[in-house]
Amino acid sequence: MTSLFSEVTPEAANEVAVKRITVGINGNKRTVDVEPRLLLAHLIRQGFKLTGTHTGCDTTNCGACTVLFDGVPAKSCTVLAVQANGHEVTTVEGLASASELHPVQEGFKDEHGLQCGFCTPGMMLTAKALLDENPDPTEDEVRWALSGNLCRCTGYQNIVKAVLGAAAKLREQNGAS
Amino acid sequence: MTIDEIKIGGLGASRRRVEDNRFIRGAGNYVDDIVLPGMLHMEIVRSPLAHARIKSIDVTAAWAIPGVRLVLTGEMMAARNLAWMPTLSYDTQAVLATDKVRFQGQEVAAVIADDPYIAKDACEAIIVDYEPLPAIVNPTQAMAAGAPVIRDDKENQPDNVIFDWDVGDKDGTDRAFAAADVVSELELHYPRSHPSPIETCGSIADFDRSTSKLTVYMTTQAPHIIRAAVALVAELPEHMIRIVSPDLGGGFGNKVPVYPGYVVSILASILLERPVKWIEDKTGNLISTGFGRDVYLKGQLALRKDGKILGVRMQTESDHGAFFSDAQPSKFKIGLMHSAFACYDVPTAHLTSRGFYTNKAPGGVAYRCSFRVTEAMFFQERMVQAAADDLGIDQAEIRRLNFVRDDDFPHRTPFGFLTDSGQYGKCLEMGLEAIGYEDFLKQKEEAKKNGRLLGIGISTMTEPLGAGNSREYDILGIKMFDSAELRVHMTGKAILRTGAKSQGQGHETTWAQIVAHELGIPAEDIVVEEGDTDTAPFGMGTYASRSTPVAGAAVSMVSRKIRAKARKIAAHLLEVSEEDVEWELGRFFVRSAPDLGVTIQECANAAYSNIPDGMEPGLENNAYYDPPNLTWPFACYIATVEIDPLTGVWDVLNMVAVDDCGVRINPMIVEGQIMGGLTEAYAMASMQFITFDSEGNCVGSNYMDYLLPTAWETPGFELHEVVTPCPHHPIGAKGIGECATVGGPAAFVNAVMDALQGAGVRNIDMPLLPDRVYEGLTEGRDVSGAPPIRTDA
Amino acid sequence: MYPSRFSYEAPDTVEEAIELLRRGQGEAKVLAGGQSLLPMMKLRFASPGTLIDINNIPGLDYHRADSDGTYRIGALCRHAQLEKSPDLAASQPTMAAAAHTVADPIVRNRGTLVGSICHADPQGDWASVMISLGASVVAKGPTGVRSVAVADFVSGPFQTVLASDELAVEAVVPAPVGVRAGGYLKLERRVGDFATAGVAVSVEFSGSSVARAGIGLTGVGSSTINAAEAAAALVGGSLSETDIAAAAELAAAASRPRSDHRGSESYKRHIVATFVSRILTSLQLSTQEVA
């Protein structure tokens, strides 16, 4: 049994010091014991089995592991799991509601904003946070906001279209409601 | 009632991608997402030195760490005859080093532990004692007298030369040069570049003792080749090996070769009888896995005064790293380098090519390129521009003058390839109009008066795609065909499997469109599967833009086989003879009574419920497609740039692409491929930089130094199309995946060189980093990017 | 990708943090944004015995001006707070010009200005900005508080004069002696890249004459460079072309770049001169417009 994470059990007394944390993950509170060195990305992927959050590089450059940390994009490979104690984390799995996709998700599909799909979850979460803050961004603002997420397949043009399209749809939805 | 092909998602429909439904939900299934019961984790110890003798390896401390299950070294691999493995180019490669390390990052030991953190701790605890040796980082050093022999493990290898090869007509070319008005010369280095998919390589080996079956989940673009290779290397029976390539986070050629990590994870699983997962880190990926390019050119064009090319001479020297592991299937030592000048009507040409071992990572062909055509087309287009400059003629005009004419196909290229079809002039004119060529030239002259440096660069090329045909292309003797298997169920729904393997190209979407085109079954009624060798038909995988030319053709052909059987069933159902049955999309009808017909779905139903006497039941088949020739798409890329003369920083003003890839299955996906390829072209031209210092240390070993473009600086692209069907492909398609990566770089470089016209510089090696551009501009001489890099002592 | 083991503490007060640092006896590192430290730990270039996470300490995430114009940036103020601050450009033009050049937008959401200065990467952007502004770092230790000019705070590559039991709690930019103008230019191979060379310039005008000037240089030495002589050449003048040329030349002379894969020594010096000149020329133009 690995000591990096474990759901809390009576025999949790291990030689390696662990910390008990409670993390809100896509709206659910989870309590786990983690080794301090466990990265948030690994807690999400291996502990919570939410594998939509990907890890792509070692140096905090690629952004494939981007999640929303209290609503703000963060590279989850560069946050310790213990630091998420008492915080809310949103992953790609939390983007859609039970019945429908988020407009950003629809936009990525409609505009062919993805190819291999590896960067897509991080890219979409960054886009969502941008639109939460700025519902009507310019193309330059979208490109700037996405400049911490690398995509190797698309050349970004369709990603930018997807985000602008999602922005328009969200404005329409919010205007209508 | 005729079926609207676009509505059923047939040929030409920009159908939204099926695979996106899981990717946008984070429900993709990449190798690292797979968790098996009892799974262990492997990490690799890599050499910090580029060239050194291993004196000793002490693994005692690693074994002492709680949670460590196995520590493997080269010695232990050797005891099982697995310290070395064959490469795809008939060389050998070390799995774990035994005698020497031959490049920085080479695999030296591996640890298998309960979790990857512990495995990494144990890797850090392994002590390797090295005796450093001088490192070789370029061909000049490799061929120098007294150079250390890198491959002293090999018999009959007294030096660092891998091959010395030539092709073309030497005497005829000599005569052309003797008769030339002008000889234009250019020397340059196409730098090493890494494909760098965002997902690194990895595997999970799972050996089941009770069944003796080995299942390997693996990041591979070519699962069946891997199965054959594993059978050879691990001496396991092929039917007891199952390779599963799940969703791939990009490939670009990086995931074709067999890497030591795969082999070690397999042995570890066999020894431990537990699943073993290995996920490479980014540094490991960048410093040890298949790269692209690293070729030096001395090029000469024999020219008539008006710009007509009379002959071509190319001398290349290629740096293959420590092991000759080019993943390329041609019988030619330097791949398809001699596809150069295929779009120009050149009477004679000669190419010499020498390959060398160096103390750098092995590889050499991978990276969104059909086996050296990226270098070939870059060299070609840089030489053509230099010739235009030397002659003082317009860079569009020199191309017009030399293009193969539309009525001159099939055309024999100067090196002997046979190109299929094309409308080169039309593509060029379309590109020139889109970019506003004449206006830009005026604008450029105006700007120059104000000290501003504007430039325009053209790159036009046709490249060979779709290896093979089986006469000329094979991998370890396995012929380069591809395959498809189609099962039409009784309700008219279907499952299609192919021997290809998508890494983002969207096969699940486009293959169904080909079936829809051939059979009239709506694309949404067809599920596509690839990547599992237990279920997919044997195929050679996806790289070299070969999926559409080869596997896509197989999809057409298997659909036609199904249609042929369905026709017999239709005749039975319509109670007429087969000769009286006509086909329109999705339906057979009686020629003399067109209202009397049966749909393909009704035929499918009958195949299981109402079989003609004597007919075998069912509606399933497969097809193996051996292409008669390569396909030859054409592209014209034009970029305009502005250089800041005080810093050397340059920006792309506009970029226009005209692609003729034959018939387009899904225009949306084709355009996605082009934009992605242009971005990688821009990346190579501007920033992607992996190089070495004089000790063989890799510079560019992580994403802080190996820069991929972001959304911010990636230019916008304007795309145009011309369609010249491929005459020998069942649906006229030619393939598109790599055109823009192949043809794109020269457009950017030619544009920057055009802006520098008059400064006295003829060439700056890629990437055109600001300091190099500034140096070229201010010092008026060529700027080499060849390793070793210049550093302060 | 996998850091080595360490013990983890998350104090609620500055005092507690200092006590933990003292007990760490030099083996403890402070974790604020973590956007430089954690990558180094993942690559195992750094393996601290203890991490003291200060993110739970309330009241350190501020950036604000005192009534006299002194500007204070708390230890937990993120780059993004500065980048998105609407009034920063008016009072702190050099900082505003630099804020969006630090790393990438997501890193800026967590990384901190004070942490960046303490990390003392010669290629870090904030230290040269702070040097140009004559700013200080306020360090608290078991025996009290001290203020160290950033120019003296950074003592070498990845080294500062911070004692092992001291916590940097804020950066302080002194109030301008007149009207503050300035800029930051960074040559990068791509957005988000470390600087090939970066130049921070701050000028304070009294009327049309320069009352104070500061120039900090990024990435052109083994630590951030205070081009004090170059700045001094501007004081008392009114950014004449001669003054600008002199400052550019002196700044280039003050830089100590190495030739590497980002460019040659002479190229980097040239960039320093070019950027000093560009920033000052733009200030000259903008002051002319005002006048």
C-alpha cells in the first residue's frame, strides 16, 4: 500500500508522517491522509481517480494539469496536496453539469479546438476562469489568458474561436435568464 | 430519394469529432490514466554524462529503501540477454548501459517500487562511478582523425561513420554544372528538433503467469510493429503478446520507436509477476527519445541566367546520435532526402549523404516528417531562394519557371520518384493573390526608406507520403501495407477497425466518413476502433502522413468488398439478376424500375436472416491495401515578417497556406492538421532549440529552454485549398498531416532572409532567435547554429 | 516530477513562522507561491528538510499605498493582483510594466513578488524593478525587524542576506520625490520565457528635471544588477538625448552577461543599452506630451 495517499483507515499509523486534509473537489468534501510531498495533481489523479487532469511537464510550463483553485487557475503539479486543505478544487470533471456540457466544452467540440485532447482539460478550465472574470474578451485577451497552457496540435486558432464562441453563448444565456 | 452524403457524414462533411465527447469531459484514456490491481511504478536512472565508461554501479542504498521491489542494471539485463536491443535500422541500442554511456540521458538503471516517489528516491540513491571520455557533438568532430570511437561495442566499426551513400546521376550533374551560367551555393544546418508531444512516453507491462500472456499498454503509434519487436527482443510467442495503444496525447513521430523504458518495464513485470507502470518525465522525453533533423547541407544549383535550374548537387552529413535507430522504412540510408526538387522540372541531380554516430540521443527521423522529406524540402526551398537572390530575379518567378507543368504527370523527379498529379502554378498564384504579393513588395520598399525591415518568404513543395508500396518500403522486413476490417451488423450499424493508430488526427471520425461514402451508412452508425493488437487487423501504424493514403484506402476497399456482397444479397431480395442491380449511395435498385430497391441496411439484415442459397452468412470483411505508389500533395506557404533592426526580434505579419492534398475527407480536420503543422513550422523557425555544449550536455532539456509557441505569439493563418485528386487512391486523397511542418519552415526563414536582403547575410540557421538575426544583420555574414554552442568558459 | 520527503508546517502567524524557521536551523524553506521552489523540488535541485507554508497567515496579501505615497507589497501578494490592479500604472509605472511579463498567467495567479525577490534568480524580473525603485525588503526575525535595500538584499545567484530565521514580510517602495515615470522591457524568446535581458527604469521628475533615477538589470549577471552609475547620469538633467545615450552606455557597461544559448555577451550588452534608451526615450516623449 502506498503511503502517498490513503483514504483514512484505523491502521493509518505509518512510519511516514502524513497530514490529514479535507479538500472540496468538484463540490464534494473528501478527507484523506497525504504525505506532504504529494502534489495536488497526483492526489487528484491517483487519490480521487479523476484522470482528466493531466501532467505534461516537470517545470510548471505546459499547463495540462491546470485546475481551478478556489475558482482561480492553478497548475496542480505545482501545488502540494496539503495546501488544498480547506480549499475548493474544480477539475474538468466538474465542468459539465449532470445534464449538459459547459459552453466552453461545447465550443471546443464545435470549433475543432482539440486534437489529441491532452491539453484540453487545462485549456478549458483556464478559459472558463477567463470568461467568469471577463465575459466579453477580445481575441488578444483570450490569447493572453491562454499563454500559460501549451497545445502541440491545434495551433490555437480554433481554441481561440472556441473560447470566443463560448463567451457569446454565455452572454446570450445570461442575458436571457 | 437520394441520400445527401454530407448529411450522413460522408466525404466532404466537416463532421464534428466523435472522440471529442470523451476528451472534453476529461474522460480520455491515456496510458497514465490506467490503473491495474497491484501495479508497481518504475523510474529510470539516466547518465549525467555524454560519454563515459561505467566503472561501477552501487545499488545497495536503493534496495534498502522501504517500498522498493526491484533494482535493475545493465548487468542484470545482460544476464537475460536484454542489455541490447535491435533498432529499426538494423543497428543495436543499449537498453540499460553495461560498458559505456554514449549520450547524456542514456538509461543506466531502473527502480520498481510501490509508488513513483519511492522509485525516484531509490534512483537518487544509486551511485554510478563514471570515467569521463571526450564527447562528440557534430559530424565534423565525429570524422576527425583520432576521434574516439563511440560504438566500440560493435565489430567492424573502426570509426564513427554509419553510412556513406549516394543517389542520382553524378556525371550528368557534373556536365550540367559545367554548362551553367551561374552556380548558386548554400551551406546550412537543419537543427535537431524534438517532436515533444505534451504527453511523454510510457507503458504498463502486465505479465500474467497463469496464462503466460503479456499485455502492454503503451504510448505507441505502431502497436503491431511493437508486438513483432517485443516478440523478437523478449523472445515471447507473438500470440501471447497484446499491445494496447490507448488514447495518445500527441505523437508526431516521437512514439514510433521502441524505447528502453518499454523493454525494462516488460522484464520487470515478468520478473515480479505484477503490472509495472513507467511514465517518462519531460526531461527524459526530451533528452533520450526520437528527435528530428540534425542534418548539414552543402547545396549547389546549376542555373541558366533566366533562373532555369539545370542541375542540383546536395551533400549532406547527418548526426544520428549514439545508436542508428532511425524509424524509417525505406531502403535508402538517408530516408527520402532525395525527394528534393520533386515539384521542379530539373533534368539532373546528385546527392551524397553520410551518416555519423555522435554522443547525442539516438533517433533521427521522427517529428512530423516522412523520413527526411522535411530536410529535403527545406534545403530545396532555401536553395531556390538563394538562387533567386543570386540571379536578382523574383522569388515567385523562379518557381513559375521551374514548376512541373499540370499536363506533365506522372512526372519522373530528378532522383527517380514518380509524382502523381498536381496544379503547382495554380496554388502559387492563389497564395500570391491572398498575401497581396505585389502590394507587399511595394510596401516593403517604402518601409525600407524608413529603416523598417519587411520581408516575404515563399515555400512551395510536393512531398511523398503514404509509405509504402511494399516493393520499396518495409520495417524489419515487414512490408508497408495497411489494413481495415469492417463488420456490418444486422441492423446496418457497423464496427470498423484498422491497423493505423490516431494520436489526435481523428480517425474515429474520418474513417466512418469513408465508410459512409462507400456504403451510405450514416457515419454516426459506425464505431471505429484502433490500437489493440488482439482485435485490430495487422497494420503498420500512423506516421509519415500514411493513414489516409494507406489505411484510409483499405477502409475504402473493405467497404467496396462489403458492397459487392450486399449487391448479391440485394439481387436476391429484389428477385433480379445481379447484373440488373444498380447502386446509388445507400441503396440498390432495379435498373429498369428505379423505385424498386433495398437499402444497405436491408441487405445487412438479410445477411443474417435471409441468405441466398449457397451464400456464406454475415456481412463482414477485411482488406489489406498495398499502395501502388506514394501520394504527392502540394503546398504553397507564404509568410510576411517584420524585423526589429535593433534587437533582431521578428514578428509574423501574415501567413497564407494553399494546400492541395487531393480529396478532403473532413475539411475541418484537414484545416486543423494544417494549422497545427504551420505552428510547428513556426516553432522550428523561431524558437524550438535543442542543442549541446562541447561536453555533450543537452541544452533544451525541459520546457523552460525547449520552447513551444503559446497562443500569444502563434500567428493567425489564412487557409486556401486546391483539389487535385490522387489518381491511384480509391477516393483520390493524398494525406495532409505533415505538409505544413515540412513546407512551413522555409516560408518563415525565407521571409526573414528576404527582409535582410542587402545586409550581406545569406543564411541564418534555425531557430532564428533574435540574437542570430541581429548578428546576421549587423555583421553581414552567415550565422551558424551548429553545436557545440558558444558559451563563456 | 516527484519531490523528496520533507516535513510540512502551516503556521497561522508570522511569529509562529519565525519560530519554525529558527527550529529548522537552515534546513527550512518558506513556501509562499511556490512557483519557483516546487519546480526545483520536483527536479530535485532543491530538497529542503522542512517547508513552512505561510499561505495560512492572514493579512499578508496586500498591496497598497500609504498616505505619503510609500507603496507596500505583502508577502502573499500574487503577481496577478498587481497585474490586474487598475491604479498601479498611475503610481507605479515600472511595476505595472513588469507585472505581466513575469512567467505565465497561471503562474502569476500563485507566485508572489516578495517570494520572487527572495528566490533571487538572476533572471527574475521583480528584483531589478525593485532596485530601480530604490525599494527595500522588510525582514522579521526572532530579535526584531530590519529593512534591507533590495540592491543589498540579493547577494548572489539564488542567494540573499536573509538569515535562516528571518521571514521577508513585505517589500516597500519609497514615496517618489516628484512625479514617477518608468518602464520595464524584457527580451524573451517567447512570452513567459526567462529574460535574455531585462531593463527596469524608474525616473522621478521634479518639474522637467530628474530628481531621482534607478536602473535595474535582469539576466545579465550572476545576480540582479543595480546600474547606479547609469541612473546617476540622468539626475539633474531632463532626459536629453545626451543623457539618455550616457545612461544606456553606462548600463551596458554595468552589465556582466555571459555568452550562452540566449545570445552572446556583446548582444546582451547591446540589448541593455537599447532598452535603457527605448524606455527613457518613451518617457521623454510622454513628458513632452504632458508639458
